[in-house]
Amino acid sequence: MKKASIVLIYLITTVAFGQQGEFSIRIHDCVFTASAADSPDKQIKGLMHVTDMPSDRGMLFIFEPMKQASFWMKNTLIPLDIIFLDDTATITELHPNRLPETISITRSKQPIKYAIELNANSIRLCAIQTGDTVLITPTEQD
């Protein structure tokens, strides 16, 4: 019976997260809608070639299993803030104002479960700090 429950939870999670691919991200009073980068192909592409992003949008990278992640801004045309989180959705590192089209590497100091990319200055505008907890929920399907 335990195996059946695990499979059911996996299927529910896959349907809720996989088909839709968008999450609500709440940090303090700031709420963002983030597209999921939940596969290696999506994680490689990230926000490359995006020329404009609304201030309430972003991208959520989901690492299963947790890993030490690396990001660069090659072919990324807008400045971004990058936030690293552990498996409890607690912020472990902040990397504000990563400049477009640079190849310097931003690497997590420890394995992470999530990374969030937001428009540059979101960290400052939302007063985000290391140790803050982030609420991550799937968005409603239409």
C-alpha cells in the first residue's frame, strides 16, 4: 500500500507541476509568477534570449536531486537577480544584479533545491534577505 501512495503522490505532483509549469512565488509582500525550469533542457535555456520580462514574472529552477548549481548570463539579454534556496525553501544565497551577456559563473556554495531568477533590483525592492522563507505554490489551472 505504501508504494501505491508514493506513486499516487508522484502522479498528482507531476500533473500539478509538470503540465502547467508555472508557480506563484511569495517573498514578504512581493508575489511573482514563475515559469518552471524543471528539466535539463529548460535549465540550460533559462531566460536566454528574453528581451523583456514583466516585473512580476520570473523563472523557478527545480533541482531533483539537490545539487550545487552554476549559472551564467551568456545570451541573457536582461539583468537578473538570482536567489538560491534549500529544500525547505529558505534563501541561502543572494546574487543581485547579474549583468546581461556575461560569462562569469555564479555558483551555489552548497547543494540547492531551487533557484529563482527575477528582474534585477527585485531583491532590493522586496527587501529580500538570506534566511527568508519563500512560499512556492503551483498556479491555478484554467
